[in-house]
Amino acid sequence: MARGTPEVAFVQQYQNTITMLAQQMDNRLRQTVMVDTDWTGEAKYYDQYGEDSMEEIMTRYADTPVQTPDHERRQVTPRFFVSNTLEDPQDALAMLVDPKSAYMQAKMGAAARKTDLIIIQAASAAALAGKAGGTSTSLPAASKIAVGGAGLTKAKLIEASKKLNGYEVETADRFIVISAEQLEDLLNTTEVTSSDFNTVKALVEGTLDTWLGFKFVHSEQLETDASDSRLVLAYQKKGIQLAIQNEAEGRIDPRPDKNYAWQVYLKIVLGAVRLEEERVIQIACSE
């Protein structure tokens, strides 16, 4: 009688936890812009006021000059996003671990990334302006730095700073959003003998986050243009408004209509708008 080989007694061991794959889990740009969480209704408007000027009085008993007030307005409309996953009852019986916690964790990461993307898109997109948001205002050429066949360079950073300074934008709360490629650009284009090299190296290593007046923020969600140039964003905090109508809200409930499968659901409702073109600079970078 043939006997079984020892392999039949071998066992397989499985991890009793679920490990999240590499992905952005945190919200990186929310703290770099204006945030409003007090919002109900189908749209919200942000009123602004421009410059006044002074007129010299040259004669006695002259008429008091009257200036037309420079009021402006920007509009935000809500965008509704959801993420939903079902845990099938039969799958649940066959699993060693309960995946619902991992599902919700992944959805919270998705909400954080979506919030960042909404901010990035609003920085460059046409902004709705006017009394009822009927005017579309684009980011002008004066707020853009051409690619020039190069990646992100110190010269481009200096030019971005110059543009903001020329518009009398506050030096506090200036941010620049870059991808890993732009950090590499700065490191590769900075001479080892230069005093800037150690600063850029510190940026890469994460031990420093500010250079040339900008706080660096890493994101791999920056958009590209038609020529595949990465559109880096440099801005002052007051230049972009994030409006949140519903913070990320999750639920884990059984679904009677799906044989009581567990539903892991998360929603977020938000919108964003560029408040002022002079506070936002777009830098095209070759990759």
C-alpha cells in the first residue's frame, strides 16, 4: 500500500492582517489654502474688494471726490464624491481576516487625495466670477512661467517669487507644490560646490521644507499640459479657497438587498476656486 509523501502534512500560513500598498494617505494641501466649512446651499460666493487710490485737493472748498468701489466676487459650487465597496457574505466566510477596516482606511486616503486634486485643479482652472458666477476668469499669461525646455530650476523659483513680489503679495504663507521629479531637477541642476546644494539635499531628505521663501509640498497629482510638461504651482494661501459642504463621512452597514453584504461607504462634498490670479503662479516643468 502506497503511503502519502510528507508534503501532504505541510501547512500554509496566512497573515491575519491586511497591509496597505504604497499610496498617499494624508491630505497635504488643505492647510496651504483658505478653508471654509460653513456651507449650505447649491453655491457659495466670496466677496472681495480691490484697491482704492488717493486724490490731492488743490483748492479751498473743493468738492469731495467720489470713487467707484471696486467689488469683486468668486463662486464655488459643490462636487459630490463617493467610494463604496461591498463585502460579499460568502467571501467573508472564506476570509481569514475582516477587511472592512482596511476598506475604510483606503477610502479615507482616497478622500484626502481627491481633496488635494480639487485644490490643484482650482488653482489653474477658469474661476467663476461676477454677481452670480456668470463670468469665467482664466489664469493669465502673466501668472505663468514657460517651460523653456527645462525642469524646475532655481531661476524659475526666483521668477515666481519676483512675480508675487511685483503683485505686492504677502511673503508669509507662500507654498510651492512639486512632484518627486522636480526635487530631482533641483538636486541635479545645483552644483555640488554651491551653497544651495545642501539646502536642496535637505529638501529631498525631508529635513527642511522651505527655500527661497516657499514652503515645499510634495504631490504626485500635479497636472500636465498638452506637451506633457508638469504644471508646478506656487501660491500664497489667500489665493485659493477650499469650501467643504460635507467632511469625509463614512458608514459600514449591512445591505438587506444584497443578502446582508456589508457595505463600506464614504462620501465627501466640496469645491474650490482661485480667489485671485495675482496670488497663483503656474510653472511649466519639462519631465
